[in-house]
Amino acid sequence: MVGFGPADVPPTAAVKFIGAGTAACIADLFTFPLDTAKVRLQIQGESKAAAPNVKLVKYSGVFGTINTMVKTEGPRSLYNGLVAGLQRQMSFASVRIGLYDSVKQFYTKGAEHAGIGSRLLAGCTTGAMAVAMAQPTDVVKVRFQAQVGTASGNKRYQGTIDAYKTIAREEGIRGLWRGTTPNIARNAIVNCTELVTYDLIKDALLRSTPMTDTLPCHFTSAFGAGFCTTVIASPVDVVKTRYMNSALGQYSSALNCALAMLTKEGPMAFYKGFMPSFLRLGSWNVVMFVTYEQLKRAMMAARHNWASPL
């Protein structure tokens, strides 16, 4: 069998917390170029409206965007904001994914079977908690991904620490928390859809098919969760990206940003970057959940072997 088998001892909260952050970082390393392409496509209409007289690079499609970025800015541009992205995952995924089971048990008061309401409530809770901790890292990540490299080398931010300092200096501390409201809304939706769908698909597969709690089951559940999450969360994700990347005073609120998109670009603007979003979320979910399940088992096995004398 590939990977570790089902664990005899359930993983502890600490194992889940560390495992979730680590697995999310590994998933980001594999899928970050798709996320960067998604951000470029999402802000494309905004850039045109903000600077009508400036000739801008035109992006078309996922792989077309990646190809254009490599040609005009070099391959390293695909990983703009990676450091902030990894910082975000260690603080963000550890909370929203790693604490999900513990919060779910809290709401069900330790009952063996959790209802859909308890799962949704747990997803909303850990999603909001994660945003409260990791919002500045998300703002910096989006700003880096949106930053277009030029031949002269003039860039808005020169490094991750410089980005934190520049945003705080020019926009105040509140600048680092720009887009918190749409991000809480997005992550409540994403967390509920992603974790609850993964939970439900996995339970259904274990109950109704010959599959066991091993890699094929984790892969199928993660892919299904990624698709459902993309469909439901895309509109909020686009608004969040636009608002976080906007110049100071461009939008009065996240709602104003959404209304501006609707009036200037039409309803389909809310699904800009859908394909890279799906490719990214689908692949990210597969890598993250499969890695997470294996890490939990490996860590518990190591903990058991360490605790057991030879």
C-alpha cells in the first residue's frame, strides 16, 4: 500500500495543527504559479480602469497568463509573494484546518456523529479565526502577486519585510488589514465548503463504496471539495483580491468594489480567473489533504515509536 494506513490512535490537536500548516505550505509550493495567474486575471479589468492611458499586458487564459508572465517578467515572477504565502499558510491553515475537528467536537459536545449544522458552524468559526490571525500576510501576498515587473526593475515593494513596512507607513496599520470583511466572508464560505464537503464526500465513500480510509479516498474527496469550493467562493474571492490590491481611496468598501465591478464589467467579472481558481483549488486540495492525512499518521506513528521503549 502507498502511504501510511489508517491510524489506530486518533491524532491529537497539536498533530493536526502542525500537520495542517505543513501540508498547506507543501501544497502552496506546488500550486503557487496557478494562484499568481488567478490574481493577475482577477485584477485585469481593474488595472485597465485605473490607468486607461497606460499600455498594459493582456492576459488570456491560465496557461496563456503563465506564458506571458514568463516571457515579460521571467519565471521567478510566478512565485512573487511566496514568502508571504508560506507565512500565511503556517498561521492560516493551521487554524482553519488544524482546529476544525476540535471546534466541531466542541459544538457537538463530543458526540460521535456531527450533523451538517455543527460542521458548517465549525467551518465558519475556524475560518474567521484564521483570517483574524493571518490577514496581513494575505494582503502582502496579493500585492506581490499583482506587482508587474518592469525592465527598469522599479517595483512597488522590494521584499516581504519592505512590503509590510511600506503598507503600514503609507496606509497605516489598517492597510495591513484591508479587505478583512470580504476575506472573512470568503473564508467562511471556503472553509465551510472545502472542509464540510471533504468531510461529507469522505464519509459517503467510506460508507457506500469499497474504499477504505486511504489515499484513493482522500484524493477523490479532495478533488470534489476543490470543485465545489471554486464554484461557490469565486465571486467573493475576486472582490477580495480587487479590494486588497486597490489604491488607497479607490473603493470606499468591499461592497463599493463589488458594485463598481458589476456596473463597469458586468456579472461575469465575478468569475474572472475561474479556471486558474479551479485548477489551483482542485490541485491544492488534493496535495494538501493527501499530505495532511499522511502527515497525521506519520507523526502519530513517530510519536508512538518514540514513546514505546525498544
